[in-house]
Amino acid sequence: MLTIGVLGLQGAVREHIRSIEACGAAGLVVKRPEQLNEVDGLILPGGESTTMRRLIDTYHFMDPLREFAAQGKPLFGTCAGLIILAKEIQGSDNAHLGVLNVKVERNSFGRQVDSFEADLTIEGLAEPFTGVFIRAPHILEAGEDVEVLSEHGGRIVAAKQDNLLGCSFHPELTDDHRVTELFVQMVEKHKQEAVV
Ligand code: GLN
């Protein structure tokens, strides 16, 4: 069985575990770096990226997370998690993990529309998916090696690069688990290839 971790320092952790389990995989809340050895893939949840970064440093997660990514193990960043994955953050000199070849802008949908839902067309899904956006970032620029999976109002809101997946919205906050399922499939494929 696949085990998928959710970085459990801050943010929407339980909801992701519920979604992982709904997809038939086991979910593990990862609170210590050693636990990364027990998971086949990892979700970086939504929350607040600067707070999450502070906790990543406090609990010595930075190098183990970079190592996890360097091994090609799948990572999925949602909302703040996308910001953590990004190579570049608009208006900031410092990226966090800096592995996903995109430039993101934080809180980029404006103050009047702090939170909203939108029906999204997502590559790989046959029917539209309702995306829940909460003070969401969007992807300003995607590198050549990045596949754009979804746009909303001309803005990139989901993208994939090899074993890295990122989205602006919160796929774990509805009962529609198809986006989590896309990640579970990436993890499954990677695990099978790693065995061969
Ligand atoms: N605005 C948050 C940030 O910049 C992200 C919000 C979220 O994850 N829902 O980190």
C-alpha cells in the first residue's frame, strides 16, 4: 500500500489525510524529518508560507526535504505549499525549497476576493473541479519543463514538473478527491518505477 505524508507543522493537515485515505492510500502526518523515510510521497499543505518556513527551519526539515526532492520522490504543494516549492517568489529574494521551476505571486487574487470558489478545467480530469481559493497565490511564470494543468481568469493555478505538483487552491476542502487522486497516481507510478 502507498503511504503519503502530509507535512504536519502548520495548516490544513487533517483534511489532506482524509483526502489521501479517500483515495485508498495510507496518510501519515509528518512532524519529524525521520518520518520522511516512511512515506512514498509528501503533500505540503496550505496555511501561511512564512510561518511554515519558520517551522521548517525550527524543526530542521529543510535539508531532508531537499534530499527527498533530489531523490525524485513526489511532492505536492497546495496554496502555501506551492509557495514553499517554487523557485521564485515575486517581490522576495529568497525562495524556500526552490525546486519547482515557477515564479509565484502571493495573495494574488486581491483583497476583495480573499476567498472564492471557481470551476476549473484541469488537465487529466474529465469534468470540471471546484477549486477553493483562500488568499491564494498564482503562478506568474512557468519554466519550459513545467506543464500547465489549469488556468483561471488567465492565471496559472495548477502545474506539474516531473514528480512535482503544485496548485493555488485547496483540493482537500471538498469531497471531490480527484486532484489528490492525480497525485496518488504520480506516487504510485514513481514507486513502481523505483522497484524495477
Ligand atoms: N496567503 C498564504 C501565503 O502566502 C497562502 C494561503 C493558503 O495557503 N491558503 O502563504
